Amino acid sequence: MDRFFGPQGVLAARLVPYQFRPGQLEMAQAVAQLLDTAEEIPSDQATSLVVEAETGLGKTLAYLIPAVLSGHRVVVSTNTRNLQDQILQREIPLIREHIAPDLKALCVKGRQNYLCLYRWRQLQASGQADLVAGGEEKTVDEWVGETVHGDRSELSWIAAGSPFWQKICCLSHFCLGANCPEATGCFLNRLRRDAAASRLLIVNHHLLFSDLSVRRTGYGEVLPRYETVIFDEAHHVENVATTFFGFTFSRYQILDLTGDVERSGEADLTGARREAVLNAANRLNGTIERFVTSFPMQKGRFLLQGLLSEHLEIRTIREDLAAALEHLGLCLEEITATEGPWQQYADRARELAARLELITVEQFDDLAPEDVHHTHWYERSDRNLTLYATPIDVAAELQSTLFSLVRHCIFTSATLTTGGNFHYFFERLGLPPETPTLSLASPFDYRGRTLLYIPGSTFPQPTAPDYPQAQHQCMETLITHAGGRTLALFTSLSAMDHAHRALRDRLPYPLLLQGSAPRRVLLRQFSQETDSVLFAVASFWEGVDIPGESLSLVIIDKLPFEVPSDPVIMARTNRIKALGGNPFNDFQVPRAILTLRQGVGRLMRTADDRGVIAILDPRLFTKGYGRQFLRSLPPSPVTRELEDVAAFFINQHAIQR
């Protein structure tokens, strides 16, 4: 790897400017060694490597180049579209130009991202295509004749959730397979052929785990066979695996099914058959509404345990709902037409009935916590009710699907360690303790270009009644010292809204609020208006990449502990306790540390950036666990005095002038 990443290597000779980074070379060597020497390992267990590579190290090239040179088919799995775009638009062209000119690489997305020729032709034949497409039928038809894979992203004016796209995209329950009259020109079939011929596949975590879930059933595969998986943004692996190894049943799923059945029935059936199918769909619609109404009206996430015994009407209507699904399935199976989606609709009805039974099974009431493998819960929102059976521990599922399927697994992210070790990450994914690791620090000059501010000993604790007022006053002072240019991250929507209301008339800067506009619009405005302040929660703790003077201050309202009453969090803490562990230290603190590190990482995006990180939570010094958080943060000088923050920004302004 030295001939590519070394001071006199290929990259140094051909890229201007290029900065040699020892950590990048060390990571590339570790990846290459894993891919070269894994032949001796037993085939029932993938060999793994875990690499924490902080921002600025160049980790993407550090794993891509040895992966391309390995000769294996490699799947690179990311959590965000931004990273996929970076790999496809920057790294892959660079590798083709300087290292592997014949490299075949392909981005594979979920099937709903591709146009279904059959559904498009059907829409055209109905005479409604131009109306539904907003007068753009000709544009779409010309594109269909030119596109290679029918990828929606090539039509920038069509949003993923647009009603028009939902009528023409590929969906599994509409696929006619070998019976489809458009099978020869099918974009999805072409994509699969091209994927099978590619050595490097770029996917997201959801698609990869969708593939693993399908393989687990033995009924096919989403991706062609692969030997190596590289997880970038690997701190998301457990959460995504939890989603795909669990089960859901919702009102929207039922309405999607009945809506499809009704549209097809009205268009393609006649007489008694049409009446029977539409009546069955109508019966199911009515029953799901009764089922939803029988649940408590409070919005939020709640355990199912005990609910069925306390609300007997739910059990009764559940049986009615299962019967309505069975009846619809029978009606659909009686349609003998060789073409059309009837069998797919029937399979969906059967699948939903099976999920309903699995999730609402009552035997979990009597099991000890250590014997419970799923937590059963529900979530009520304004218009939907969703039931869940969520795995408490995904380690066993990963062993039986991922680790037993592939030869190599590489996990990398800027945030994998907590308190300086990988113990939490290993525990949650079930990695063997002998798995090799690397922890590579950012090359950025945190000591010389940043400052970490934590309020002094008189600052109230987050649970104190006067904490919000003190927090808002401190935020006002910090933002004023920074001249705006602030990303303020909050642990709850209510805290964000409260702070925004308190400060909007006290600060002379443009204040942007998450939810007031789409994410991309807010980020563009925040980047362009260099004195603006952005108030945000949740997704803005990650993936915000604003280099330069627009972002000089990151404020975090408090340590980001999750709500302990959340059903999944509660089930996992109960299991850890039942097995003799300490849920707070073993689970809640590490998760909060990883989230905090992501938020802190928004400040330094390039070597030229500089600024202040402010965490308005004195527990970093007043609680014993605060030391773990501090050990996990970048090596910024720490101050508890606002005067030091003011001096930092005065010096920064002087340097910029």
C-alpha cells in the first residue's frame, strides 16, 4: 500500500495538492492484509476488522483501493446518500484514472428507485399518464428510451415520494416476474445483470440488510453473491439490523394493500368477481379502522405487554382483522387469470396476517427477561398505528446471516469507540474479542484551532427548574461572541422550540429552525448566510458538512441520553440487567457518547476550520461518568469561562483579517 499512499506513492505523484497521512496508509495496510490473509480462517466465520478513522483521515480511499486490488467482489455499504455520491463522483473516477482503469463499479438502490416498464406502459394505455405526470409524459417517455437503469434520481424534478412515481416504480408486489410482457427490457433485470458483472457494489445499509433478510428465508437474493462487505458509517449497523430483523404491522400497510386491490379490481374485474373482491377490501378497511380505534389514543411508543389482557376488545377485533385478511386472500386466490397482480396481493394479505399473529402473540407475558428475544410494542401517530416485534439483540442474527455468509467484514466510522475502547461496539454486534482494531485520530489541529467550553460549577443541572433560563442566557452570550455562525443541537424538539422562542427576539442574526424548510434548503441557507444560526435536533447531529466561516460554534444543549421509557431501550436495559450487567454504564452511557461525538464532529470539517464546541451540561464534571465522555472527545483545550470564548473569537477575527 505504500506505493499508493506513501510520501512518494501514486497519489502523491498524481494528485495536487496531496498531503501524506500516516493514518490513511496504516488503515489501507490493515484492510489489504485482512483481504489477503483470510484464506486460513474457517469458512463459517467471517474475518473482521474494525477501524475508527476520524474526520480528515481519508478513510474512504483507504478501504476502496485495497478492496479494488483484492480481486474479490466487494460491497461497500453506507448509511447516507451523501457518502454514496462522494464515492461514485470522486473516489471511483480517481481510482479508474490512476489505479484500475477497467474497474466495474455500480451503485445499487432499493427497487422502488427504478422505473417499472410494465406499470409505465399500463399508465400510458389508461390515457392518464400525462395528467398524472403533470404534463411531462413526453419527457418521461424520452427518458425511458435513453436511460440505462431507469433510476429516478436522473429525473431531478420527481421526488421519491411523489404520487406519480409511486404509480410507475418497481414494487415487489406488482412484479410479474417471468410472466411480465416487458421482461426483456426490464430495467431491474438489466441492473441485476450489470451488478453481477461488477467487482464493486455501492449500496446503503438498508438494502444490504434487506438482502440478508431475503437470503435468510431461502427465497432468493437482492444482490449478487459477494465475498466482502465494508460498512462505512458503521455506527448505524445495529439500528438498521434491528429494523430488518424485526416485524411490523400497520394501518398504512393495510390501506396500501386495499388501495392496490381496489384500483386493480375496478380496472380489470367485472361482475360477481369484481363485487366480491371490492367487498372483501372494504371489509378489511372497516376492520383496520376499528382495530386502530380500540387502542389507547395517546401518541407515542408503548409496550404491548399486558395491553391485550387489559383491553379485551383489542383481542376480539384482532381476530376479526385476521379473519378479514384471510377472507381477502381467499377471494384473490380464486381469480384464475394468469396475468395480473392477484396472487401477489393474496401473498401480501397472508404475510400481514402472519405478522399480526406474530407481533400480538401473548406468550411473551410469562417469560423472564433473559429468555425474551423480541420486544413487542406499538407506536401511535396522528394518522397511523404501527405494531412492532423488535429484536433485543441482533448479534445472533448477524452471526447466522452476515458473518456466516461472507469471508470478510470491515467496519469503519469516525465514531466507534466510547471512553477509548471498542467494547460497546463489539458487544452489540457480537464480534469476537480477538477481532483486530485500529483507532486513528483526526489529523486536524484541535489543540491549536478549537476550544471546548463547559459551563462552570454554578451552572444548574439539566433537571433543575432554572436550567432552561440559564441555558438560553449562555447560548445568547456564546452566539454573540461568535457573531452568529452557530449550529445549535438539541436533544428534543421541545428544547429546540423553547430555545428558539426565547432567543429569536434577542439575537440580531438570521435564525433558522429545523422543520421550517426542507433539510437541504436550511443547510444551503446556513452555509450562504455566514452569520446565521441553525437550531436543530436528531438527523442534524450527523451528516452536516459546512466547512469555512459559516460554522464556527457548535452548541449542544446537554448530554444526549435516550428516553429510558422507549420500549426498545427498556427491553435492552432489562436484558442487560437480567444477565448481570449494568445497563447505564454498559448501554446508555456508550450510546450517548457516540451521539455526542457525532454532534461535536460537525465543527471541524477541514484542516483550515476553527471554532468552539460548547456542551451546556455541567454533569461532564459533576458526575463520575462525565470522565468517559471527556475521554471520548477531541483533544481541544477545555475552559469553563465565557471570557476565554470571547478571547478565542477575537483572536479568530484578527487571524481572518
